[in-house]
Amino acid sequence: MILNWDLFLRLAMHHKIAPLIAHASASLQAPFPDHVASKLRARSAENTVEAFRSIVELERLQGLLKGAGIRAVALKGVPLSVAAFGNLALRDVGDIDLLIDPSDAERADFILRQAGLKRQEPAAVLTPQRQSFYICFHKDYTYSAETRGFEIDLHWRLLRDRHASANIVGSIYESDLPMLTIGAIEIPVLNFEQCVVYLAVHGAMEGWARWKSLVDIAALWTKATPAQRTSALALANQSGSASFLSAALILAADWLRLPIAMNNEECLAASRTDTSREDYILSYTRRQMIAHHFMPSPAGPTTLAMKWHEIRLRPSLQSLRDLAMRILFRTRMWECIDLPDSLFFFYPLLSPFEWMFFRMRNALNWNAR
């Protein structure tokens, strides 16, 4: 029996599963108290409106890119809601994420900005050298569509770790990706294997601060055929992500008590080549949940703590090098220190001074509150 319904509501809202709970409550024998049911229904109604607005905006963005010969694949969002739950409005609506080929990043950025989107990250003007560096060592551009109310993330990689991303999804122009039909709209999406492995790694990178993604994985895994699960495990093993997937399935079963069919348990155990990383993901997630009363924020840990977490998850020399490059060539420096491309590699020398002034400015702003 739930004794604290206000806490239940806060958990549902924080973990972005209120629309799904509202839908499931219709089949519960013991109804929720009136005030709980009312708030869940209200959030579900809001989410339904947002889902329809999101799919219209997604179609518009894909049309813009398709008109320029750029293939854009939908990540997560409303298409994932349809794939996992068979309903476009059951998954809490968030950002709109698109995946393109890296070779199209510069052209796609120009098209979206010409269409009225404001690029927020990186906010600085991108010279040829900056753009080349950013596409190499980062994974996406972030835009705001102020008149439409959505944040748009334009990915050319799934993850910051470019070596891991390449193993999960190669060039989307070489991939035979499925088309998801929603009404009269056809949207390219990742296949089951790619989607579930991506969700597992992305969730671990975020410290599993939201149960929303765990529910996604559980729903996809439960609906999958034995052949699809075997294929997903093979991709996870091939991409070095088996420990991420196994940890996600364990967390979904343990924390959410979801009835995940583990018909491939022996195959899963055999594919886990790095149980220490699985143990780290599980212990880190549990510590964060307990320390924050089951409502951790994805932005809660400090920047240093998140970088250390990233290193623990992907402790390879290539990943460490890429992380060092992102630190030494922080994109926010480009806004306040406008070096020409011929002096681009002087940024690491200025990085410690920029970091010091950034911290001092933040401290002064905090004290002024």
C-alpha cells in the first residue's frame, strides 16, 4: 500500500513516467485517490498535446533536411513511444533528437539556422577550424525553437565516445534502417538492436537519473522476439556495451519490478566480458538514487564528477584523449576569446585562465543573489 501519495506523484513527475502510470491506472483494481488521479490525468492530457506537436515538428525538420538530400533518423521521442508502447502519447515528451551522417553536419546546421532555429551549443561563431574540431570531438548541436517550444538536438553520433558510437551505428547511409509509420508520416528510426543498446549506454552515462529510459528498455525487451534479443546481445558484445545492457536489465527488474522476460539469461551472462563495469554502473546508480531520495538530477553531479564518471564507464586511451581534448578546447572559450583559426591551437594555453575567470564570475554572481 502506498502511504505517501504526494511523494508518489513527485516520483512519477521526476522520472517522467506520469503519462504511462495514468494509462496503466485504468486497469488497476484499487483506484488512486481523487487528487492523484486528477493530476495524473492532467499531465497525461498535456503530454498528448505535446506528442502531437512534437511529431508535427519532427516531420517539418526531417522535411527540411530531406529536401537537401540529408537523411535524418529519429532518436527516442514520439517514435520510441510508438515502438515501445504502441501509443505516441505514453512516453513523456522531451527534446527532439535527430541523427545524421557526420559528413552532413555543417550543411544541416546551416539549413536549420536558416529555418529560424537558434543554435545554443555551441553558441560561438564556428570558423572552419572550430567546426571541424567540434564535429570530431563532440556528438551534437543543440538548438532552440522558441516559437515552437522544443529543444532540438542534431546528432552525428549517438554518444560522446566516437569509438563506441561507430560500433553501435555506422554510417546511416550504409544502414538498412526501418521506417516507422505514424498516421501518414513515415520516419526512419534505429532498429531494435541499435535502439536498446543505445538506450542502455546513454542511460548509464546519465547515471540513470530518470526511470523513463529504464521503462523504455523493459518495454522493448519484453516485446522483442528471442531472435531480436540474441541479436541485441551480439551487438552489445561487439560494441563493448554488454555490461551496459545487462546493468540496464537488472536495474529495470530490481528497481521497477518489471516483468522482464530473461529467456536469454545464459547468453547475456556469457556476453558480459566486463562485470566490473556492470558492478560500477549498478553501485553508482544505487548510490545516486539513495543519496537524492530517489530523485537524482541528471545535472546534479559537478562537472568534475561527471567527467570522472565518464572515464570510469569508458576507460580507454582513445576515450581519455578525446575527453582531454574537450577540456582543453572548451567551446565556451570561443565566445570570449575569439582567436583566428591560425592560432586555434593556442587555446589549451589559455584554458586554465579561462577556467579561473569562469569560476570567479560564477562565484561573484552567486554571492550577488
